[in-house]
Amino acid sequence: MTVPSNPDPDPRSTTGLEAGGSVPPGETPPAESGTSTGVGPHRRPTRGWAAGPLVILFVVVLFVALFFAVYGIVLATR
């Protein structure tokens, strides 16, 4: 079994660091780890809305429009 290494190196033994852990001018700072996990295959993010929410939205808009159309007809015939 291996023991995981410390991701933060000891500043006293790291080359290129001044006292206090700062990097002198002209020196490349220590590399940082990546921010992504990199696990699994890369999948492109989907764009747009799925068909289900669009159909539901269309049906709701249609019912609201029909409601106001019928309401307007009822008011006009009184």
C-alpha cells in the first residue's frame, strides 16, 4: 500500500522559493494541479431545450391563449 504524497511541498526544500514561500522575479512558480477531474470520456454539453419541456411550454401557452380568446368572445357577445 502506498501512502499518498502531500500536494503542498515543503517550502524549505523546494527550489526556486525565497524565504516565506514567495517566488523570486523571473522564476517560474510551482505548477498547480488541474481543476477538472478528468474521469471518464469527454461528452459535449447538450445545447438547447429538450423536447418534453418545449411541448409542455407550448401546450400551456396555447391554453392561456385559448382562455383569453374565449373570454374575449364571451365578453363581446354579452
